[in-house]
Amino acid sequence: MSFFGVGTTDSSASTASGPARGVHPSSPIPVQGPPIGQNVRVPLGEGGAEIFPLILGGSEFGWNVDLESSHEILDTYVELGGNAVHTSDSYAGGRSEHIIGQWMHSRGLRDDVTLAVRVGGHADNPGLGSVNLVRSVEASLTRLRTDRVDVLYLDATTDSTSALEDTLATAEWLVESGKVRALGAVGYAAAQLVEARIFASAGFPRITVLDVPFNVLRRHEFDSDLRLVAGAQGIAVTPSHALEHGFLAGRQRTRLRGSLSVRGAQLAANLNRRGSRTLRALDAVGTELGVPDAAVAVAWLLAQKLVTAPIVNAYAPGHVEELVQGVGVRLSRAQLSDIARAAE
């Protein structure tokens, strides 16, 4: 059971004279009230949001996970105390946003969720040019059935031509109009973050969150320069690919109900000695602590300096329960060293 699980009570389960018939006296005591995870919050950069240190990603919604299953995953995440959801205008051609928007609207949770949206990759409004950026945000707001985005991730990997000053000027209008509350960045190099901070000193909005692919097997993209700049600017890092497409959860070895992504299957087919060593290290620590490999991988990330909250994707509610356990795990220096050494 997840460390942040929510129990339920049954008024017929017990009576004044003792346990009801059919319920063993040693049965676990039901948990009442809000989930423990609801009290676990960290600041997401300087944008003002306080979030659970694990962001639920929606990249599989509308693609490998249908609407009903997506809503079950989202419900489980919130029930365990989560409050930050990430999506993109390009995920499943916008269907991910539709699914999340419908879920927030039907549950009445918009004000309780920190909503992060990555823009720049939709085929209708590609890039970060002024006109397309505004159109992208407006389209995302419509699909999400909301009036604002809490964190807007500007995806530089989709656009190498738009001037950063023009992008930030447009972002300034979006912030001032109330459509966006804080800015994040994807694919920005250290030099670009320095340039963005110079523009911020002239009045443009600051980039306060950074998404970079990062996990124990994939450390080169979060290089020393990027770490140095992010740390100096107080930028919150929200790593994507936290489980390397499911590989670090060990799912390829059990072939869970065909739920793996194509990329995950490719990784499984190309296991190398480094990956095998890393999985064995995760297995050893997980066995020692009584948690699944996915939780250990999340705990390793959360132990890294500057990491605020990994972005994780799930294919089923059970995966969410595994991942959330990583928030409650504290790895020792020896365990961190063993995992990192195995991945070298």
C-alpha cells in the first residue's frame, strides 16, 4: 500500500460491542480524513505555487490511455495527495488537454490543481513566435476548459528561430492578461537562461521552472553549466523522463499487460550492461526498503540538488501508487552512491 494511501470506513464494519461478523479483530484500522500526502508541499520556484513533489504527466492520455482510465489515474493521484498536473498542446494532438480539462471540470478541482502546460509543439501553432504563442495558449485554455495556466513551459526544442526577446514580450502580455501565472522552460541552454534573466531585469517575466530530461541513467543533459545557472537563479527543476520511459520501473521484465510504450519496448530490447546494473541496484535498495523500483528511482531524483518535483507518467492507478511512495523514501548516502555507481 502507498505511504500516502487513503483508507475508507464502513459504518457497518463494527458495532459498540466489537467488530462486525466477518471482520477479523486484527484487521487494519481504517484511516479517516485527508490523505497524508495532502500536507506534503514544496514551492515551485518563485511563481507562488505550492505543489506535491511529484507532478503527474499526461503524455499518455488520449494515446496509450483512454479517457476513462486517464480519469481513474488522475483521481488516484489526487486521492493520494497530488495537486500538480502537466500536459502539452502536442500530446495526442491536444487530446490529453481535452481529457484533463474534462476531468477538472467534472470534479470541480480547477482551483485545487496546479496546471502546467507545455506549448510550441502543436501542428496548428508551431513554435514560439508571438502570434503562434498566443494562439497556442488560447487553444490550450479552450481544450482545458479553464481561464489560466499556472505554469507555461516554453518549448525551445520546437523553435530555433524565434528571438527570445519576442517570446518573452509575448509571455509578458499573457501574464499581465491573467492567462499565465508563471513561466517555465524546456530545451533552453544555460546561456539562454542567462539571457532570459537579463531581459527579466528589464521588466520581462522571469523563467522560474525548468524541465530537463534527467534520471539516474540520463544525466548528461542536465550538465554542469545548466545546473550552475539554475541554482544561481533559483529555478525549480522538474525533470521529465524520470523513469526513462518505464525502464527504471523494471516493467519490461514483467511485461505488464502490454502497457509499455514503443520507446519502452525498444529500451527493453536493447538492455545493456549499464542498464542491467542499474536495475539490480534499484532492486537491492527497493528490497531493503520494501518499495518498488519506480519509487526508488523517484527517491533518487528527489535527493538530487535543485530537483523540486519529477514529472512522471502512469498507465494505470497502480503505477501512481508505486510512484507516490518515492516521495516518502529517504535514501542514505550509501544507497545513493550504489545506484549512481551502477549507472556509470
